[in-house]
Amino acid sequence: MSFKDILRQQQSGMEALATTGVIGLHLVSGPLVGFALGYGLDYWLGTGPWGKLIFLMIGIAAGFLNVYRDTRHLLKKMAAEDARRKGLAAAADPVAQQTSETSSDARPEEHDARP
């Protein structure tokens, strides 16, 4: 294993750790921002607890939606890394798939010459 491989593996691990940290922040920040918006709206309009409750629920939903998206992205990244490690990089590499698609598109279409 070369030094570049070790650095690449450490970088991959740090990216996964950072994504995991962001997942935790999304879970907390959504409800906090929703509650703060509801509090401000209630203060401005004098509507009582309804703005806080509604925007808190919207914030919770937004937080869970962000967690779901981040988790899906992390799982896709981990699956691609596992496929690359196992030697299935040609099947899971989007760059290789894109170059094969563009090379097939570069060929002129064949048409039947009959009238």
C-alpha cells in the first residue's frame, strides 16, 4: 500500500465523518430554526403558540428530510467505494459510464438507404 493510498483512505474516512456530523446538525438545526421563525411570527402577529407549533413541526419535518437525503448520499458513496475496492469500478464508476455513453452518441446514426 503506497502513501497515496493511505492518504486517500484517510480522506475518505474524514469525509464520511464530516457527513455524519452534518447529519446530527441537520437533526437539531431544523427544529431550532422552525421554532425561532414561529416565535418571531407569533411576536409580530400576536397569535400565541400557533406559529411556534406549526413552524416547529415544519422544522422537524425539514430536519428529518435532510437527514434522509444525507444518509442516502452517504450510503451511495459507501457502496461506490466498496465496489471500487472489490474491483467492480467499471460498473459503479459514473465517469466510465459517461464516457461510454458519449462515445456511443458520437457515432453517426445509421439509416436505411432504401427509399
